[in-house]
Amino acid sequence: MRVFGSLKDFFNDIRTQRLRTILTILGIAWGTVAVVVLLAFGVGMERQTRKRMHGLGEQIVILFGNRTTKSYAGFPEGRWIRLQEEDVGLLQQEVPDIVMISPEYSTQQVPVRRGRNSAFPNITGIYPVFGEMRNVIADWGGRFINQADIDERRRVAFLGDELRKLLFADEDPIGKTVFVGEVPFVVIGVLKEKQQNSSYNSRDRDRIFIPSSTHKAIFGQRYLANIIYRTRTPELTDAVEVRVNEVLGRKYRFDPTDEDAIWEWDTSEFEKILKVIFIGMNTFLGVVGAFTLTVGGIGVANIMYIVVKERTREIGVRRSIGARRRDIMVQFLGQTFIVVGSGGLLGFAISVALVKIGSLLPLQEYIGTPTLSPLVLTSTILLLSAVALLAGFFPARKAANLDPVECLRY
């Protein structure tokens, strides 16, 4: 009965002070929108960035030969280290924590053509495991390079999706022939479209992949463009990099502590940095939204102080007929939660609409799709609850501590 009485009093206040109540609710709604929408866009941008980053591959290390900066064992500094395919087998044998590894041959000096359409893409020679490491996935109806292609030096080609459009337009390329220079290759697959925000040499969508053995036989390249590998777990990457330098340093006679002799691109390290960056960004966005919501909470507190003052005599009457301090506190706290809850629900409704509109904008490739994740919703609800509690507690405590006699004289 007390709950219904408090609700009745609250709705009576709404009728007598419509504008005041509506403005207060709108202030909470605006604060809720600020929190939810900012965090939703932050989460969407983080997921999009991770998705595009994983277009390069997940938990991989890319090795490039570089120039030494230290003299070692009688050799001067400034020597170029040129990686070879035999280094792949050597690293696989000497470093057991490397679970996947592939060489990468590369050339862009030879045209790839079909009929009158031609281009100078990156012609890349690799092992089959390259596809799994680099998220190079075949679209429906095709396949990637396999071990038989390597063993038999087959003239088969896997096309990037953009290169496929250039050479074949809308025609199905599977089983068709393209010419790499003057050498015919059969197309066995096309890259399933993916997003990729970083690369080396060129984007996968613009490449043509062929077996490493075929690449070496046709172009006669002795040296690799790079080596790519994945460790058993990301935590082992640093230790594996040290071991890789020791193995290659022993072969090529350079100081294993020379960090410039072999340039190593650890993508998992970049992902750790990215995680910290987005934690900071989302925290900043949450704080900005929280300040906006706090301003609305201050408005609610001010309104509740006014309500306490306006109902001082009523509080005295209730206390004189047996109402306890706890009853008075619950009454005013309940009204505060109703105001904040109403503003929060309105804010959530507006936020859902704005997030939906944001997901329809042609900007997903850059900022991602704003997402109302469970973390966003939980954080907002907890923040609303804290604002309601703080905004209502002090006015309610003031009302509960009023002297009944003084109230009746008011």
C-alpha cells in the first residue's frame, strides 16, 4: 500500500509540475543517449579495426632480411642478409615452437593477362599453410594451393578478388586460363572478399598466388621476399624470435643480438597495443558520456530537494501519524528511481534508433557498425543506478531527518 501511495504522490507531482518533470526526464534521457551511443560507436570501431587487422593474419610473425648494424666474427657491419627457402626447413627443425611456416617469393615485373585484360600484380609463391596463417580463404567453388601443387610444380593460380574482377569481369574464372608472362596457368580459386587495413608488398585482393616450387622454377629467384610463421601460442613469440635470430645468426654469421639484421613484424604485439589504445578510447568516451549523465543527475537531485521543500508539511503529518524515517526515505528514493528510470528508458529507445541509423550509413568499412554490446548495456544500467541512488539519497535523507513538529509549523 505504501508503494502505491508513493506512486500516486509521484503522478500527482507530474500533473502539477509537468514541465519540470519532463525537462528532468529529458536531461536523463540525453545523458543516457550520450553514454550508449558513444560506447556503441567505440565498440563498433574496435571490432572493425580488429577485423581489418586480421585480414593480414592472426598471431603471425613476418621475417624480412635486412642489413646488419654490428660487426661480428670478422665480418663488417652493413652486410645484407638475404633469406632463402632452405631457411624455412632450418627454422622448422631448430625451433619446435614454430607450428606453421611458409616462404614467400614475390615479383611484380611480369604481366598477368587474359585476353586483352592485363595487370602487373604481385606474383607470390607460397606453401599451402600460408592461406591459413594469412586468412587467405577461397570463395565458393574454388580452392587454395595444396601440397600436390607444390610437389608436382603445377601451373595453377589463386587470384585475389580485385584481380579476378579486372581479368574476368563477371565471368566465372575457375578452370579458366591466365597467362603469367607467356606461361599459362589454370585458375583454381578466388579470394573470398575480406577487409585488410595493413599489408606488405601489396593487398591480397590484388595478388596472384602460385606454388612456391613453380614460382622458383619459372622466375629462378634464389632469395625470398620474406618468411612468415606462427608460434604455438602468442606468449611464446618473444622467445621464438630470440631463437630465430640465434639460428639465422649462426648460418649467416651475424650477431644474434643485432635487432636490425632480421626485421621481424610481430602482428600479435601490434594487437596488444591496439587493445590498450581502444581501452583508453572507450574509457574516454564512457567518461564523456558519464559526465553528461551526471549533469542530468544533478538536475534530478535539485528537483528532489525542491519536492522535499514543497512537501515539508505533508512529511510532518506522515511522521506524526506513525511513518518512520525509513518510510520517508523509501518514498523519495522511489520517486527518484522512477524519474531516472523513465529518462533511461527513453534514452535507450532513442539510442537504439540512432545506432540503427548509424549501421545504415555507408561508413562501416572505416568506423564499423555501432554495436549495443552486453558490456555497453550493463555499464549504462549500472551508471544510471548510481546516478539515481546519489541523486535521491541526499534529498531523501534530508526529508527523513526533518523534525515533525517543525514540519507541522511550516
